[in-house]
Amino acid sequence: MAVNWAETWAERISAFSRSPSRFLSGTTAEAFLAELLRELRDDRATYSVKILLLAPLCEYPTLLCPSDSVGEETALELMSVLVQCPPKSVQFRCHLLLGLTSVLVCTSCVSGRSRASQDFLDLLLQIAQDTSDLHADGALRSLRATACDCLRELEACSPGLLSQRLELLSGLRQRETSRLHQAYAGLHTLVLRNAVYQLTQETGAGAEHLKALLGGNTSVAWEAELDSGPTQDEDPAVLSSLILGPMGTVPTLQTGPDCKELRSVLSSLLEESYLLTAPCQAALLHRLTEVVAMVPGVPPAVFRAQLLRLLGTSEVCLLHTTLLMKCAFTDSLFSAEDEAFILQRLVVLSQHPLLRTPEKLFYTDCILHFPENRPIGCGDGDETLPVLLTPRLASALVPTVFNDSATMLARINLLSLVYLEEGEEGDGEGGRGLAYLYEHLTSLLHIVENGGSRENVVTFFRAAFLFLFYFCHVERYFHSMMEKLSTVYLCHTHLAPHFINLADRTQDKLSESSWAVGLLKALQGVITEAPLAQLTSQDLSRHLKVLARVAEEGEIPQHSTLRFLSSVITPSSSCLCAIGNWRLGNSLLAVCRRLLVHPSLDSLLMPLADILQHLACRYGDTDVQDHARLYYTLLTTLSREKLAAVLAQGSTEGGRQVKKRSLSCIMVESERLTSMLTIHQTEKTIFKLIEAQSEPREGTQTDKGSDLIQNETETCPGEASAALEVYRAQFDVPGFASDITLNYQLAHTEAEDPRFDRLFSIRVHFNLTDNHYEQLGDISVPCLFRERPSPTVQLRLKPRRPYPTTLHASAILTTQDGLSWLTTLPHIHVAFQQAFAPLPAPPACGQRGKLCLFDGLWDEISSKSGEDLDDCATSLFCCPLKEAALIALVEEHFLPYLLSDRSDKEEFKVLFFLPPQSHVLLKIRSEDPVHFNIATDNWQLLRYISSYLLTITSTQEDAVTD
């Protein structure tokens, strides 16, 4: 019976792990969680089954504990199971600790400093301090190891959690003599790094605070944290590494030169670091590097004793950490000799025969991103070469045909940069520079010619692209490579997709170069001049793919292509038409289709019509005949504009989507019917869109005092952080406050034409000039009469980025005589201030609530301003304005967005919301001059808000002067 019971649970847990959603469709998460907890408390269940029962809580804690309260209750239940568990059940206790950690972390109980997380933290620290297993077997010691891992996970997910326990952790690390010393060292280092970082975020923190932290009172640490409220919720991703970006963004703690306590801790950790494994050493050195970078009072020379061992290491992770240290401290720690030695070592390791390819590639990449003592670049992430990497030193990395593909391409890229620095010749003392690279490329081409493998082919074309990317401007190689490639193609037509791809990629990346067009023209030449007697159906299919790509280039004449097509379909040269191969027929039609929209179609008209007519009459496949007949009809009936419109539906022309239009008269009809079916083009603009006065937006303070008086009794929904949380929860609803509505009027232009006095069925189409906004839909207007009031339309814009933009507008309309017309409207300029909207506060949020939101946003932006990888920014705009002018300015421009009391003449608080989720906050202080303090969560808006403020204040000054 027990066996069947265990097997049942094993099947249920397996079914849950395979598909939790399907499993919970037959029950509820609450019921399943209750079953798990009940079985965990059942003494009849074996511990192996109980370990199995913990798996769902470890893997899917948020699914079974959807709220923090459920997570805390579950954690209390698991802790009661842990207390009742006998000490000898070490494995089950370890899994319980892991399950508890998952539940508390994933339900935010730890970051919220709940009582359950407090009890669990105390329990973990008690286990970590219990050294009764020193003379026991490894199984008992694993409980302390698991507790240490749990503490490290809690600290990583909630930085600063253990910052008041530094002295305790230091003592545990120093007393530990078993293999657990490594785990304690890693935990101590992580907590030290996070504690120092938190001090850098506190105003006025200094040496005395750091000293107190390193020797703090651990008995009341947690209670102190609880009394002070929840700590700042730092994003763990922000703390992943402080030294990977520009060093100017690393926060600093001003302690002065007296940091002997911290230096003592660092020295102790560094002296013990050689006892750790290489990955743990790397992690420890990385964290300590961040600590020293944040505390200028500790000189980087503290690492000097470890530097000799690190410079000679063969471990990849340690070398990577050394480069991170060099990036952080440059010449403060590394001398010029050290820099030269590291670079030479990287060059040697990049070609070491005993190393694996991934390691060699890593070392090559390190050369490309080598942190220099005296960097010349701006550190923008682009591949740049260190000054010390001369052509002579780089000559050791010349590629050979025996290199694997990845290594060869990496070396070509590196040497191309080296020779590009040296100029076109690139001939250093140790090699022949650019000439060698070209010879190497030629050698690869010979391998391809002699039937190289697919890897050889791909490697050659990638190498050719790299060479062209860097040296396409070198004349002596420009035509040489083009000729060699076209010759190779004729012998290896199966490489046609590679040639087309090379042309496409080169044209994309080198738009100013004509090399891709030259290659396509050369391919067209060798194809059309080759003897037809030896042409196979496979070769013809590949040739047609290339010629179809050639036909896309308007600069290349297409007469030779037409002669080739005509020769392959005539009965004297082949029986292609009689065979009626469907694939070949469609390849022929693909070339013809592109020729139909070629700029030189007028000169190609007769031979192209002959080819299409021949295919329509003689080709052996009905489908190909039908398509050829259609193309022939379009070619001989439609104008070039209509022909392009028919063939370009669904494609783009000139970077914009082609709008489907009514196309007239494929078949011959009367002149009247043709005119009725044709869309005519107006010579002048007949109407335009004029911005209309918008309705007062929601939240506008139309009355000077009623709104404030009405909401005087309302209360703020919690503290600023709580108000922000409620406010941001609104944006979880898709489409919330994500668009702006602008009102426009349709009005006739001054040019009077009686034909257009009455317009019907107007369809206005908009084209974007940038990607700042989502594509706009068309607007339909039933009619527009010159003698009637102008109709109003609403333009709904959905910003991706709330920047100024220009819209191109056109319209299709019908006049009173039944003719359809296409007219172009004047461009519509959307100004920056037109994206302004009042704060979309929750409905229950009164005036005080909005002020709470303003203060919360201001404090949050100010605290994050200047941080790496953060868009928050602050600025100041000053302008000489008198008090009366300032009040007039506020009432004229800022009243819909004013949150503070208008009776307060000392400071006005203004908030602009810009969809989809940007904010601009102003604190306007009546000083001499007037201070406009600006805060925004999108730093790219600063230039626009500054320009806007300059415009309106200048206008106000002029008005006052007048």
C-alpha cells in the first residue's frame, strides 16, 4: 500500500512538472499546495517521498504561492516541518532550506522584511554557526553548506540584507578550516560589496559609518532595519557588475585616507584567495575590485601582491578578472610593462596549440576590447585596437588555411583592423600586411574552386565580406576580387545563393560603395556571354536567380539579360518550352516581373513583350502560360505608374508602403469609362488640415480654486512609494494612456477651383517620416463643402517615443462629377508640446494624492539620475521673469498640468505625462532669475523641454516688454 501511495505521488509530481497549467486545470493551486503541506507533515511518509514533494515548491513557488501572504504562511508551515525533523535527516533538511529560500525570495517576503523571513534568516545563521559537525562525516557538513548557499541567494536577491552581519560572517570565515571555507569567503565578499554599495547611496556616509558597519552590533541588526522601514528596493541586475561600464558611473564613498579596517579585511580575503578554486577566486577578486573602486581611500595597490600570480595564470576566468581589474584601475595598478606583458600574453594564448578553439576566440576578443592605461577612444563599445598592438606583434596571428573557420574569421577581423590603422598598405615590420590578407583570401578561393566543403565555402564568403567591409575603398583590390568571383561562379553555379547574399550584405553595410552593383554586373556578363550548348537545366535555374537579382538594380542595363532569355526559350537552342518545367518557368517569370518595374522599361518594351508572348503561346505549363499572358497584358495596357502599383502591392517603394489604388482599364474601354475608373492627380493642393482647439483634457484645473478646495479633505493614498506602486499598476493594463488625440479641421485652400468646391468620400492617408510613432490609420470624411463649416477630425497618435515628428498626408476623394482624385496635403508638424497630457492618476486620487505622486517621482528620478544604464536625468533652466510674467506664463501654458496650489507664488509644481510612459517634472521657483528645475525619466527629452521652455519664456518676456 505504501509503495502504491509513493508511486501515486511520483506520478502526480511528474505530471505537474511536465505541464503545471494542464495539471492545475483539474484542481487549484491552493488545493494542491494544501495537499503538499499535509503530506510533508505526515510522519508516515518516507523522507525520499517528502523530498519529491518539495520539488514543486522549489521549481514553481510563484504558481503555488501567488501572493506574499500565502508565501509567508507556506514558509511558516515549512519551518515547522523543519523544526520537527530529526537532525539525522540531513538530506531532507537541506531540501527544506532550499524550498524555503525559493518561496520567500519569489514571493517578495525577503525584500519586504516579513516576520517569516526574519525567523528563517535567524535559523540559517544558527545553522551556519553550528560547528558541531567538524568531526562528523560530509553528509552533516552539507547542511551548513546549504545554509550558506541560501544566505548567499537571499543576499543576492535582496542586496544589503546581511550588511549588519559583516563582523559575524568575517568570524565564521576565519574560523572555518574545512572545505566550507570557500563558501563562507564567497558569502562574506558578496555581503561586503553590497554593504559598501549601500553606503554610497546614503547622503553623508563616510569613514565612521564604514567602520561601524565592519564591526557592527549583530544582535539588533534586523530590528534596526525593521524600525527604519523597508530598505530601497535595489534591482539585483544593477548590482551584477559596477565596473563593466565607464568608471565615471561607479558610485564612491568618501572616507578619506583612514580605512585601515577595510584594508585589513581586504588583505585577509586576498591572502586566503589562493585556497579557493579558480572560479571562486575570480568571483572574489571581481567583488573586491568593485569595493576598492567604490572606496577611493583604499589604493588599488592592495591587489599588487596578487598581481604576479594573476599575470601568469592559465585559467580563463582569472585572466578575465585581471582584465576587469585593469579596466577599473588602469595605470593606478598596472604599469606600462604590465600592460605590454598582458597584451603579449593574449597574443600568445590566441594561437597556443594546446588550447581549445573557444578559449582562443576569447583571447582574440580580449585583444579587440583591451582596456588600456591611456585609452584614446570613448569606450562606446565599438571594436578598437590597443595602441601597443603593432603590425609586428599582430603578425603572429596571421590566418592560415589550416585554421578552423571561427579562428580564421576572428584573425582576419583583427588583422584587418590592424592594417586599416596602418593605412592601405598596412605593411608592418613583421609581415606584408594587406597584400598577405588578399593572398590568403585568394587561397581560400582556390579551395572553393577545387571543390571545398560547405564549411570552406561559408568561411570564404564570410572572409570576403570582412575584407570588403574594411578595404572596399582600395582600388587595386576592388576590381580584382570582382573578376575572380565572377570567374569562379561560372564553374560553380551552385554557389549562386552565396553570391547573391554577398551582394546583399555588402550593399546593406556599404551603401556608399558600388562594389555590389559591380559584382552583379560582372555576373550578368559571364552568364549572358557563356555558350548555351553546355547549359544544363540546373545551371539555367541558378542563372535565372542571379539575373532576377541583377534586374533589381536600376543602374545595370538589362538588354543582355533579355537577349539571354530570348535565346534560351527559342526552339533552335533548347526544348525548354516544350518540356514545360514549372520551376524553370517561374524562374523565367521572376526575371520578367522585375524587368516590368525596371527604370529603363521603355527601352526594354519590345523584346520583353516578345518573350512574354512567346511564353504565353509556347510554354508547356498552363500556369506559366497564364502568368505570362497576364504580364503581357499589363505591359501592353497599363502606364508605368499603374504597372508598378499592380506589381508592388505588399512591397515597399522608396521606403514607404505602397497604397492600393483603383487601377483602370486592363481591357480597352470607352474614354468615359476609362476616365471614371482612373484616379487622377491634382496639380495643386485643394484642402489642408488645420489644428483645431482641443477640448479641455481630463485633469485640467479650469476653476482657480474650486478643485483644490474640493479635494482639501481628501487624503493621499499612502506614502509616496505606495502611491507610485498604485499609479504604476495602471500601466499593466494594455493600452492604458498610450495615445494622444489631436483635433484638426479640414479646410479648402485659397486657390479656388469650382470642380473641388464640393468633395465626397474623402479618405486621408498618413505616412510617417520616422519610427517615433505607430502607423496611423486612414481617416474617412463624408464630405467637404466650401460654403459649409469645416468638419473636424481626430488624429489618434500612439507614440513609441514622444518626440516631435512630421506626417506626410495624402487623400483620395470624389468630386461632384464622379471622378476620383489623389491630392497631396501640406505636411503636418506635430510639436513636442502636443504630446503633453495631464497626470493619469487613479480616479480615487485627489489633489494631495497627485502631489504625493509628484514627490515620489521626483525623489525616484533624483536618486537614479546619473546612474549607468538608467534614463533618469535632472537639469536646470533659468530665465529672468518678473512675478506677474511668471504667473501669466503658468496660467497660459501650465495650468492643465499644475499640481501645486496656485496661491503659492514661491514654487509651482508642474507634471507633463508623455505617452506611453514618460514624465517631465518641473519645480518653478520665483527667484531672480526664475529657476525651472527639471526631472525626467527619459533623458532624451531634455533637449526638447529646454527648447520648449526657451520658446515660451521668450514669448512671455516679449509680451511683458510690449
